[in-house]
Amino acid sequence: MEIEITQPKDNLKNTMIVKAVMQGEALPPFATEVMNKGAFEGKTGQLFSTVHNSNRYIFYGLGEQKEFELDTIRRFAGTAVNYGTGMKNEKVYAELPIVKGYTSNEIAQALTEGAILASYKCIKFKSKQDDYFEVKTTIIQTKENIAEGVKKGSVLGKSQNFVRDFNENPANIATPQKLAELAKELAKQNKLGITVFEKEDLKKMKMNAILAVNQGSVLPPVLVILEYNKDKKELPLYAVVGKGITFDSGGISIKPAKGMQEMKYDKTGAVTTMGIVKAVSELQLPIRLLGVFAATENMPSGTAQRPGDIITAYSGKTIEVLNTDAEGRLILADALAYTAEKKPEAIIDLATLTGAMIIALGHYRIGLFSNNDKVSKALFDAGEKTFERVWRMPLDKEYIEMNKADFADIKNIGSEMGEAGSITAAAFLHEFIGDVPWAHLDIAGVDNIQEKHPYLSAKGATGIGVRLVTEALERMSKK
Ligand code: BES
Ligand code: ZN
Ligand code: ZN
């Protein structure tokens, strides 16, 4: 999907034109004349369509001004593109809505994001590609200068689609090595520094928590470090860290069969980390950024780690592994301890860490855990703007106490019953970041969706986290 900008034209023929209207705003006479009275009032998400002068017009309700939120624009764009797809239109014309309190660039950015996100559908594994139609271009009609908003929206939308597309690969395709290859490709394209630590390196470095999780798999693990603006030492350093479990079977503490296929998405944190580095580098944010991820499968086998095993993590702390399915916190323990050594201004980690997160917040908000109010605020505000919303969860010392072990320093589950499961998981990570400002995003509830959405496809990986963290980094870099 490409986005073009043109001056408003009234001589269009045989095309699709979409227009968003506030509640109470008048439609052109050609529309009101053919409409049943009251059929369209401009309520949020309401649609009205008619043909005029050979053009298909679609009107989309933005609702009341006082309830307006930017995401309605993404939904508008997504709905328009979905309509265009259904009617097999190669091009969709959209009039840039003017909304009080928002700049044209903000509106254009949201419109661009919605259009680009709605244009993605995972068809790469279908043998008959011709059965699928894609809208090629969205043309925004406006007199305003919106080049900057469109550029930003394109980078963010495409970076998010990059995450969705790779995440969709199942575990027989997206192996840890493939993740490393993707990172190498990204480094080459975006001129980034890259280091790939292979299994032998991890052994030498005593990254025993990553190695313990990997023990049951025939595929070797990797720890990857991407570096943006590596040599610009004058710029502040930030880090994003991701969980890259290419398949989470649970290991010896094996998961039930039902729904296990969704554990291909357990690499989302790692892939999102790459998406964030891609976006930040293409937007040329004035920061240095480390993108760090550990990748491995979590498999049961004769060589797999067992419940009760005790390991010494990279940081020197000893861990009693009471449940091999709590593997994300193990690989993150080493990745975070390594990243914290670099003393960044802040570390943000992303992980599909706990099923308990879905119990707590469902699918609409990301769990945020942090030792720092400024980082939390940047993420909260970025969440409201990008509609990748977060909610801060507690990290009191009582939760940290819950991870104390009988035979080692800490255990990898807080309680047998799973009480406060996502909090004790975050408290476990907290043991490995020292005093570096840090935020953990538990994205288990948002990494994929199973129901209809106006700009994300009906089923599959969402790429949520890219726009959120990029926006938060931009906010932090300005302060
Ligand atoms: N990858 C899972 C968490 C998860 C579950 C993500 C469902 C998305 C959907 C994680 O590794 C895990 O298995 N966590 C366990 C922890 C428990 C054993 C303490 C969980 O949540 O059940
Ligand atoms: Zn697990
Ligand atoms: Zn997992």
C-alpha cells in the first residue's frame, strides 16, 4: 500500500471516494436526496454509501466532536481500505478530515497508519495468490501540507506490518536462526550495527538461563544485539529487549494441546523489538538504540531441563526452575542483565510473558510494570495516542518476596496457584535490571487477535507495540 497526496479534485470518474463526517455535519445534496431520512447521522463508525457521477462515495461517521479520539481516523481509513478491497478498487480516494484540536499532520498520520495496516493480510502460505485482492494506493485529498504526517504514518504502519508478517511464520519456518537472519537483513538495509551471539558464545558468556531453556531443542539459540546510531556517543542511549520463544510447548511442564499452535506467537517480543528498531532508524530519532532479543524454542525432550533444576544465570543469581513453562522470564533474565550492563537511560522489554496477563486485562490493554515513573508516563501517554494502551500494574516488595526460593536465590514461579502471576513474573525480571530505569510490557493479551477489527485483519498477529514504544522513545528523547 502506497499513500499519495493530491489537491482536492472534483473531476474524478469511476473511482471510490471516502469522506469522514462529524455527527450533525451536512452531507452533500446528492447523498441526502437518496437517503432515507435519519439513515445516517454521523455516529461513530456509521456508514452510508451511494453512487454519484460514476463515483462510489462512502461516508463514515466520526461521532461527536467532544468524544473524538484519533483512533477513529485509523478505523475510518481501515474501513475504507476494506471496502475498497471488497469492491476490488485499486485506488481509494480519501478526503483529509479536519478535526478541531488536531493538526492536519496528526490526522494524516493516523489515516496513513489505518490504511497501511488494513492492507496487510497473510496470504503467503496460500497456493492460489490470485484469489486475493489488495488496494494498491490510498490517495489523500487535501490543501494542507501533510508530508510529515504521511511519512511518519508510513514508517510506523510498515514497521508494524513487518512484525505481523514475520510473526505469522510458524515454528518450522521461523527458527531462532531465521530471526537472527532477519535481524542481519534489517541491519544491512538500515545501516545498523549487529552482533549475533551463537550457542558457543553463550556458553562462554555463561548465559546459562538462555541455554537451560534451549536444552530441550535441537535448534541452537541466539542472542542478537542491533545498534542504531552506534557511534554517536553524544546521543542518549536507550534499549528495547524482546522475548523470542519461537515455539513454547511448555517443555517438560508441557502445555495442553488445545490452542498450542498459538505459541508460535511467543516470539512476538523479539520480532517487535526489530520492528521498533526499524521504525526508530527510519524516523531518524535523535537517540542511540539497542535492540536486544534472545531466541530459542522451548521443547520437551530427553535433554530438556527438568522441574527442580537449579541454574546460575548470567548475572550470577541462582534460579530454581519449578516450572519449565515459565521460560520467558529465564531467557529475559540473561538478556536484561546483559543490556543493563550498558547503562542505558531506560530499558523497555516486550514479552508474551504470562497467561495471567490475559486474565487481568483481557485483550484491550498491555500490562506495564516499571521501577520508574517517567518511563511509565511516557509509555502511558504514548499508549493513549497510538491506541496501543497500557495499564500500570504494581511491583510492591511483597510480590518480589514471593519469588524467594527454598534452595536457590529465586524461583521461576511466584506461587503454585498462580496468584498474581503476571506481577510475580515481572518481579522476577526486576531482579536482573539493577538500578536502570526499566519498563516491562506483558503483551500476552494483544500479540494476536481472533475477532474482526477495523484495521487489523480478522485473525492473526497484530504487531502491537511498535507504534507504542517508538512514540514513547520519541517523547523520552525530547525531555
Ligand atoms: N508464553 C507463555 C504465556 C502466554 C500464555 C502467552 C498464553 C500468550 C498466551 C508463557 O511462557 C507461559 O507459559 N507462562 C505460564 C507461566 C506459569 C507456568 C507460571 C503461564 O502463563 O501459564
Ligand atoms: Zn511458557
Ligand atoms: Zn512463553
